[in-house]
Amino acid sequence: MSEKHHELRIDHVDVAAFTIPTDLPESDGTLEWHSTTLVTVDATCGETNGFGYTYADTATARLIKDLLVPLVRGRDPMDVTATWQAMRNAVRNLGGPGISAMAISAVDIALWDLKGKLLNVPLVLLLGRVRDALPIYGSGGFTSYTDLQLRRQMCGWANQGIPRVKMKVGRDPQRDLHRVGVTREAIGPSTELFVDANSAYDRKQALWYMEKFAEMDVTWMEQPLPPEDVDGMRLLRDRAPAKMEIADGEYGYDLPYFRRKLEANAVDVLMADATRCGGITGFLQVGALCEAFQIPLSSHCAPALHVHVGCAVRPLRHGEYFHDHVRIEQMLLDGGLKPRGGALFPDLTRPGMGLEFKCADAERYRRKI
């Protein structure tokens, strides 16, 4: 066994980028978009392939290709954490957050998937399972939607048995109370309602809208202010109605960012995204930090990717079942999961993350890198 292990080396690392149009125009409180770019990584050891991805752009793919692929090729696939640290060291002069972190995330995810497949175990069992399934909330409700589109989407999730949904607010604050009212009426009183402002409000606006939203039984306010306004987030958390939680963290790329949020008592729930915060390795670190601060964690976007690690992180409360990413993952991934009872269950019959990329189906979306 030992001799066989020492023969293992990562033979190839391939990267690609695919831009997939949205099904409808989409916007949130501060941004509009018509497509999403998926950056994929395949790490191969012998006949075994590990698959990872991030939602980023072609610049991220190029960084992987130029800097990280030569670094990772030839390394021991069992030493994932050591490779993660080597990648972090390699981007020192480029800056760790942003593109660098997303590039490292995609490679790290592929390496964990490869390790699980080489050992022939599901990733959740390799990491250590603490729950059987990842509870989810339906997420979308874009500000570009008509009232009818908003109702259909939110009711669709509620009718699937998903007990909580999230919608976007903030682009046109004067319409926010109307739109939230439309959703609350559509989903009824038994489904939890979350809102996400994507940094569209200032402090006074956020305070006023939190009080009004609470009257419509909104229990979650996400990113009401710019992520860097930690003092403002602490103010909102102190002043928020008791039943409303303040959530933030989706733009966290490294551990110090998350630590600052927690040390400032700026959130009731911390969010993290494995496609941004350093992959599986980084997400596990954020989970440990949340456990130390006794603050719950929620995964951001990429639901298929977060199922296994989400079931292995003790402070995790739920994951985001985000419309764009659900659509892409169901289109292009074999092994993508559908909700059962408001949760996603990892497939324990498949090793690694249990996902295979549908290369032929994705080819028409390929971008040059």
C-alpha cells in the first residue's frame, strides 16, 4: 500500500471556461447580468479524474492555466492541503483575494474530488459526515422579474417542499415593500422569507427597511451594506428586530476577512462560498472559525458543490439553492441533485463529489482562454 501510494502523481491539469446565457434578464440591488461563466478544472492521476469548478471569468481560467497548472502537475494527489498552501504562496505577488482565490478554489475542489475517487469514497465520508443532508433555501427573486415571474418562482420552491426562499431587493427601494408583499402573499405564512440587498442600501435606509420587512415576517437580511462597512453591519445587527438575522460573507476570499466579521460581531449568520474562499480546504477553515465563535454558517450559491462539504461542517445551517447555478448544474453536470424534503442528500454510491461534467453538452458555451 505504501509503495503504491508513493507512485501516485497528478499527471495532467486541464482548465476551461464556459459562458452560459441566463434564461431571463437578471439583476439585483447593484448589478445586472445576462450570462454566467463557469470555470472548470480537471486533475488526472492515471485513469482517475477529479473535477472542480468556480463561477468566475476567463481571467480566472487564464491564471489557473499559466500559474497553477505547472505548480500542481506532478504533486502527490493525497497531499491536498500542502498543494493548497503552495498555491497560496504562488499568488503572493498577485494578491490573495479575488481572482487568485477563485482560481485556487477551483483547483482545490478538483483535488479533493480526485482524492475521494482515488480512495473510492464519497467526499463527505472522507471529510467526516456530521449530517445526512444539506438543508437549502430557494434563491432568486431578481429585481428584473415581473410580479408574475416572482410569484411563479417563489411558489415553485415552496411547492417542492423547500421551507425557505430568498429574493433580491434594493434596486428600486420604492418598490421593495410591494415586491416583498407580493412574495409573502404568494408563499403564505408557513414559508420563511429572506431578502438580499447586495449592498444597495445605506445605513439609515437599511434600518428603516428592516423594520418594515419584519412586519411582513422577513427573518433574514443579507448584505444590506457594502461588505467593507463592518461597523455599519454591527450597527444594523444591534438595531435589527429580534426575529431578523443579519447575514454576510459571500465575498470572503480568505480567513482574515471572515475573522474580522466575527470579531466585530457584525453578523448573526456568516456566509461562505467554496468557489471563492479557497475551495473545500478554505471552506473547512471557515467552518472551524464559525465553530470557535459559535456563529452559524450558510453556504453561498453552487449547491451541487456544497452538498458534501456542507454535510461535514458542524456549524453549517443551510445552503443556497441559487436559480442560475441550479440551472447550469442540472444542464451540465451528471450527478446533480434534486431537493427532497427541502434538502440535498449526497450520493453515497459515487466517490468524490459524485459529479461528472457533460463536455459535449457544454462545448457550445466554450470560451477561448
